[in-house]
Amino acid sequence: MPKKKKTFGLRLRTRGGLSVRKQWTRITMNMRSRHKCPRCAIKAVKRESIGVWRCTKCGYRFAGGAYQPTTKIGQTSQRIH
């Protein structure tokens, strides 16, 4: 049997087209990059699970968005309080 072709990340193949694959790539690259910690202000925040973020430097764990540590609604509520 021939070897199976390796795919990077999303296995949509032709479903959804190029726009869906580009959007998925942009979201995952942003999600997997390091983010700024709200406590120690160092770029060391990584995602643990959906909505749970943790700073690898100071150990601070907090809730945020599914794909980003801060959301627009969260930023708005921080300004109000």
C-alpha cells in the first residue's frame, strides 16, 4: 500500500476552500504564539485548554477567550470596572 500523505494541522482537504484554510491557519498561529502576561508583563502566556491561559514564568493562571487570552468584550468590561 502507498504511504498516506502527511497533512499539516487541519485536515479539511478540499472542503471549505482556501479561505477557510487561511482563516484556520491565522487563528491557530495567533493562538500558539506567546502572549503578554497581565501580572508580570512578560511574553510567556500559553494556552492550557479552551479558555484557560497560564504564564510559564510566574505561574499565573487565568480565564480568557478560546483562542486569545483577552477578548474585545473582556477589554470593554475592564474599562468599565
